[in-house]
Amino acid sequence: MAGNEAGWYPDPSGDPSKMRFWNGTQWTDDCTTVQPSQPTAAQPGSYGAQPGGQYGYGQGYYQGSVVQPAMDSNDQTLRMVAFVFCILSTVSLGWAIIPLAWMIPMSVHCWGIYKGTKANTAAFGVCTLIFVNLVAGILLLVSKKDA
């Protein structure tokens, strides 16, 4: 696997029903099960077995209603820094109780974007830019969009 990008790949144990995350240097303990469904117009870029047994890694895939994007290390770094700025803003404005009503849930969603369990959309990036942190919003807008 040397030289391959970080992402979800078929489990090296040979189990066709599982995928394991390759972080770019080694296999991690993160596994997921493959849902054998064909991509549909309602789910662009969804994961599924393609004709001839090929798998669609590059676009990301849907696991139920959870988005698993194919991120490169630069994109993952942008999303992590955006999350850190969200946390810093939330902590620094903690004295003003009212902003916490939207800053905490948006910071949690930003963590989900970093981990790949939430979709990174332009709308969320703009909302983060306006309501949480200017730098975090810009970083989310610069990183790849999942939907």
C-alpha cells in the first residue's frame, strides 16, 4: 500500500464485507461494513460495487445517511484547523451564555466534518464564517465539498 492516499479500502484480511481506513502510512483500527448498493441519482458519489467488481473509492461513499468522504491530507488538515478555531471561539465566548446555543452544536458538526461523518457543505461553511469564527468558515469553504 506504500504510496496510496489515505482513505477507505477493502479490508486486507480479505473479508469483502468490510472496509478499513488506510491513513497513508499504515492500516488503522477503523473498520466499516460495505453496503452493496449501486449508486443512484439521489446519492451522487455513493459507494457500491461497480460492474466488474470494481469499487468507487475516489468520490467518497454513503454509509446509511453518513457521508464518508475521500479526503487528502491537505483537506483533512484544513478541516482540523477549522475545528480548532471553532473550539477556541466557543471557549473564548463562553462568558456570554447565549452564543453557546449555536456555537457548541456547530463545533460538534465541525468535528463530524473532520472525522468524515458529516457532509462539508458551502452553507455550513458560510454559517460557520458568520456565527462562529471567520477563519474556520473560510477554511471550510476552501476545503473540498462533500455535497
